[in-house]
Amino acid sequence: MRLSRSEEIFLRQWMYDETHYQEGTGPAKRLQVQHGVSPADLATLIAAAIPDPAEQEAVVADLPPAGSPQWPWSVETFHERLAEARSILQGRASGKSSLPSAR
């Protein structure tokens, strides 16, 4: 799953916020709560877009991303992206590629 730059910035900040929760509520976490989105839904987007656990660990081990993240989705686009992520993950689980086959 390809992320837009704003989605990537937000999700990387959110991963950082989640793993550093003892340091206080981070800006992406505040936006997630403000928009009433489940952490599991954001984790689904991350699993589809950043499936490598080593890359996820590198994100949260680094310093927090610079700047303030912006919420990158409208209600409609968030649900569309979530459906796309679920489809990708379902394809991976069944061993099918989510990419069109080359003929």
C-alpha cells in the first residue's frame, strides 16, 4: 500500500506517540482521539503500508518526527484507505498478491 506523504508523516508520528505514551500524549495520538478513530484501524493501515517489523521498530526508535502532523483524511477517504488496507492484508493472508498480474 502506497501512502501519501501526509499519511506517512502522520502514521510515523502516531507509531512514535503510541510507543512513547509514558512521555505524554503526542500530537498524532491527540488527532486520532479527536477524530474518533480506533487505534486498531490505524494499526491496520500501518500493517498494510509498512509491513516490515524492522522498519516499524526503526520508526519508533528514532527521535520524534519534526513538525506537527496533520490529519490526512476526510471521513470518506479514511474509510476508503482502511478498506484498501484490509483488502491488501486479506490478500497477504491468503497468499494472493494485491498487485495486478503482469501478462
